[in-house]
Amino acid sequence: MTAATPDDLAIHPRRIDFELPNPLPKHWHGGDPFKSHFFNSMSILFPDGERFFIDSVRYFRDRVEDPRQRELIKGFIGQEGHHSREHIEYNRLLEEQGYDVKALTEPVRQRIRFANKHFTPERRLANTVAMEHFTAIMADAVLREMRWFDGAIEPMRQVWRWHALEETEHKAVAFDLYMQVCGDRAQLRRAMRLSTFFFLRDVTRGVWHMLKRDGRLSDVGTWYRGIRWLWGRNGFFSGLWSAYRDFYRDDFHPWQHDNQRLMQAVQQEFDAINMLGTKS
């Protein structure tokens, strides 16, 4: 099955003021510590990761002659930069709750320093492509099924759906650039295996740390419900397996998972938010 980035796709950062609650409720996701800290742990990874993604794409930008592709790259950089700024503020609120954000981000920064020193630009871009696919399939789940945020307070639900919408929108930018400048599928598959390992390890480490700070580390019920929510039948991660596995195919393209109609429907949510903000 072949696919390509839609001809009418436009990528622009959405300037939305989410007004995250300060102080942030400790268990903002329906009072559930595991679900709250799962998303919190991802937020902690984003600022450094997204700067790495921007740098890996920007390195090859001057090789692109097609004006439309250059415009998509510009939109990608703008969206990822805006995500980083929003999650820096989100993470500041987590620090104020007593979580050691610096300790959790240091392993990520060490890996990025190592990659920048020892990996070729093509390999760094391959890592970006892999993580962009991972975030894109998670984003699709967040947009497609409201149940993943059942019980979450509204500002947090909005910020995660906004992030998911833009991750979906630019999901093929790094991939298309990589196929133009390198195209080594074997390197992409290696990058995905490595990225998957580190992502799962980092998120688990974050959840572990936050539950420990909450005094809930030995709460068997919290872990049981959380792991079932992630990995059980129709769980958040277990439901991604088919889309995740597609990445390893020789003919894979991100837009084989065509969710343009879903994007349009979710965009209407944010159009409504902007209208309410204008009236108030």
C-alpha cells in the first residue's frame, strides 16, 4: 500500500493560551496517580527531545529545494518549538509539586549529547523519524478515543489533545526528509527499536519517581490498574501494536494511517475554544 503526504496539508503552530492550573492538581487525571504520572512523565521528556528533533531536521533543511516541503519543515519546527515552551511551563508546575524534574531529564540530555557527538546527522534524523512515529500513533489514540482522558481536568485534556493534533499534522515531515537525504530503512528500524526501549524506560522511571514522592510506590492496586490500563486488553499501548508494527515494513509511509478527517473534527474543538476566548 502506497501513500504520500497530502497535497493540501498545511502546518502552522496554533497559538492557544491553555492557562494551566497553578498549582497543578497532583492527580489531575480523574484522581488516578498512575494515569496522571504517565502523562506527566512524557511531558518531562518533551522539551529536550523536541529540541533534538528540530536540530536533526534543521541540519538538512538547506538540501531541500521544493518550496512546499520547505514550508512544511518550517511548520514542523514552529510546532515543535511551541510544544517545548508549553511543556517547560507544565514541567515547572511539576517541580513545584516536589518532583525532581532535573534528575529525570538528565539521562535524556546525556543521550542527546552522546548522539550529537557520535552519531551521523542521518542517524540522528532516523531517531527523530522513529520517535515521530511513536508520538504520532499515540496522538492518534488520544484524538480518536476520548476515554483516554475520562475524568481529566479540562485544561490538561486540552493541552494533550492540542499536542496530539499537531503531532498528527506533522507526522511525515521528518520521514519525508529522511527518505530524501538517506532512505536507509534498516537504519530506521534500528532507530525504532532503540527509541522504543529508551522511551518506555524513561516513562517508567518517571512514573516510579512520582509515585514514590507521593508515597504510593508500594500501592499494588495503583500499579495493577495502571499496567492494565496501558497493556491490558484494549489498553493504551496494547492498542497501538498494529500501527507501531507497520513502521518496520519496507513500504511504510506515515500517511498510510490516514486520519485527516479526525484532524478536521478535532480542529473544530480548538476553533470553538478560540471563539470562546475571543468573546470572553
